Amino acid sequence: MGGIGIDCRYCHTAVEVAASAGIPPTKTCINCHSQIWSTSPYLEPVRASFREDRPLQWVRVHDLPDFVYFNHSIHVKKGVGCETCHGRVDRMPLMLQSASLQMEWCLDCHRNPEQHVRPRDQIVTMGYQPVEPQAEIGPRLVREYNIAGVEHMTSCSVCHR
């Protein structure tokens, strides 16, 4: 959506305050898609959902196993950008999984958060480029955001509950 300038939070309204980013109701989709791609066959399920006043049946693209606990809001608060896990959604005609989301992939960030964090006002920025070297800004943000040490961040109970 970033390709047309829509902030991720327009559709995913709970991302800053809840464990789940939130799945938009059909009305949110129709707000734009009654004008943009309004006759696209790909969006017929959205139009049908709106006409028939029934919820959309979403297909989860980023579906973690039930034994994994992931909280969107804490990642946002700690400076992890949407793009970090979801990829360049502004360049995706349809959402696809760009990262493995395997445990080792997540642990890379948990072991080295300074390489991945960004200023909070850049969380939804697609194609984010730091204004100063990440080696300088990362450690500063880790301290500023009170990101726990590697011992805590790699404890099994952080993600497995």
C-alpha cells in the first residue's frame, strides 16, 4: 500500500497497541477500492463481502505456529519497521511472505537488534535508509528504547509461551 502513500496503520489499526496488527473490516477496503481497482476481478470477494454484509475470509500470509507468541505492538515500540518482517509491501501487487519467519531468522534480530531498529517515526517507511550509519544509530536506539540484552531476548520464554 505504501506505493500509493497509504500508511500501514490505515488498515492495521491495532499494530501499535495490540499483539495483533488487526485485520481490516470490509468497509476499510471499500473506502479505497470503490474508486481504485473498483472493477478488478481480484477484488470481487471484497465487493461481495460489502454487498452481502459478511466478513471477508482472509488468507493469512504471515502465519506463525500456535506455539509462537508474537506481539506487533512491542516490536513497533522497540523500533522494528513493518518492512523488516513484511518486506516491501509497497512493491507487492499481492501480499507475499518475504522472510522465512523461521526461529533462526527471528533470533538474528533478537541477538543483534542494533542492526535492525530504526526511529519510531520511520516504522512504516518503505525503503527506509538511515540518515546516519546504522552502526551509530542502532546502539543509540537500543539504549533509548530500553531493548533488553541478548540473554533475555534469546530466552525461549520470550517467544514460546
